Amino acid sequence: MGPSAPLRRHAFVLGLAAVTALVLWNPGGLPQTLGLWLKAHRAPEAVIAAIFLLSGLRLSVRSALAGAADLPVVALGFAGIFVVSPLLALGFSALPLAPGLVVGLFLVASMPTTLTTGVVMTAAAGGNEATALVITLGANALAVAAVPVVLPWLLGTARAVPPDLFDRGAMAARIAGLVLVPLAVGMAIRSRAPEAFTRAGPGLRRASLGLVLTIVGIAVAGSRTTLLGHAGDLAVAVGLSAAFHATVLACLFGLVFLGRIGPGRREAAIFMGGQKTLPLAVLLQTSLFPGLGQALVVCVVHHLVHLLMDGYLVGRLSGRGAAA
């Protein structure tokens, strides 16, 4: 693994921390005012659509199709995303947690996999990048149908929020419009000039990460009062996120062991099955649960925690793969 990959990951983690701290500090009142203005003018929807459009411009259909042959790994990745994570989140909800923290955990568990970091880490750990791309594309497409079912089910089962709060059809249409359509448009545009967009990949990725920081800043601005009133929840969110992600990883390692999936193949299932996209979780938190700032804390903290944990795991797996 080259030095640039961990540096990029750490820069994004530091960026998330800096944006959150800036809005909470709110010098001169400007950061929160700007965030609230953007939120009032539907900027979060535009930002998340732009994020997935840029992601589509970076994704190669040809590379993804090349990884579709490893169906056991693809199926295992989907199982981690849509079965293992929600069931474990339901188990964690039995802990004595504040309702906002439970809602945040359920938002995280309901999300599809990441569009960038999981693929990068899979390749860095010696795994099949093409298989990781298949899981990325498939999971984000399935999210249109899965999230409107899984999220209300979790909230209703744990009695965190009445399940009739949600209009599943409207939620599915919204996710499709903000995630699937921009992603497909971006991939269609890329197919006309793949070499040019491959060269532009690093710039597109930086722009995408900048937009993620923007939507996090808008979300923090909307929940600033609640976040400052529950500062103690930050430590709980860190512990909860670390324990949850570690348990998901342990289950995925157990499944790849039982399936006799060895080095070179297992990495795609482990990283893609365990990582969760942040922008969609933040958007749903700000639109569905704007008063639950603790839910936003979990969404952001979990993303930071799983990046750090998986970054460590990359080194461990790549070292073992080289030894094997």
C-alpha cells in the first residue's frame, strides 16, 4: 500500500473533525447561519445528488462487470450490509442508550456500503477491486428498496419511533432520485470518455469528499443546540461505534472462514460488507429526525471510527496476504 492512501484517509477524518468543531464553535455566528440558510434552500438534496453523480463519473462499468463472477463474495458482502448489520444493531439497541443514539445506530445499520473508501481499502489490502465495485454498485441500487423497509422495521421493532411515521414509497422515490439516478447518469457520462474521467479521478474524489464535508457541516448547524446540550453522548457514540463495527467485522470474518474464502477474495466481503455510506445517513437524519442531534453524532462518529479501524485492518490483511 502506497503512502498516499492512508494520508488521504487521514485528511478526510481530520476534515470531518475540523468542520464539526468549526460549526460547534460558531465564531461570529457565521458557520451556523450559513448552514441553516443552505438547509432552508434544499442544499442537502443538491449536495447528495452531486456526490453520487461524481461517484458515477469515477466508477468503471467494465471493471465492475469483471468482478461479478465471484458470486459467493458478492452475496456475502450483501449479507453483511443488509442482514448482519441491521440484526446486530437491533441487538445493540437493547443496551441502555438514549433514544437519539439508538436512532443514529439504526440509520448507520440501514445504509448501503461506501462508494469510495471500501473499494480503495479492498485493493490496498490485496483484495479484488472489481468484486468490491460490484458490491458497491449493487448495494447502492438495492438501497432504494432496502432502506425504506429496514429502517422503519428497526425503529418499530425497538419502539424507538412509530413505524407509521414513514411513507415507504416516498422514501424509496427520494433515495432513487438522489442516489440511483445521479449514479447512473454519472456512469453513463463516463462511458463516453472513460480515459478522461480516469485521469480526472483524483480531482473528482477530492470534490466528492469536499461535498461530504459540506453536508456534514449543514447537518451539524441544524443540530448544534442539541449537540451542545448532549456533549457527553460523544464518548458513548465513540464506544458504541467501535463496538458495533468490531462485532460486524467479527461476523464477516467468521462467515468468510466458514465459506472457505481466502486471501485475495475475502477482502471485498469484509470491507464492503462492513462499511457504511455517510451522506445518505446524514440526509435522512436531517430530514426525518432534525431534533435528534445524538443521531447525527453516531452517524459522523461511526464513519470516523470505521475508517480508522479499517485503515488498521488494511495493514494487517495486506501483511498476511504477502506472507501467504
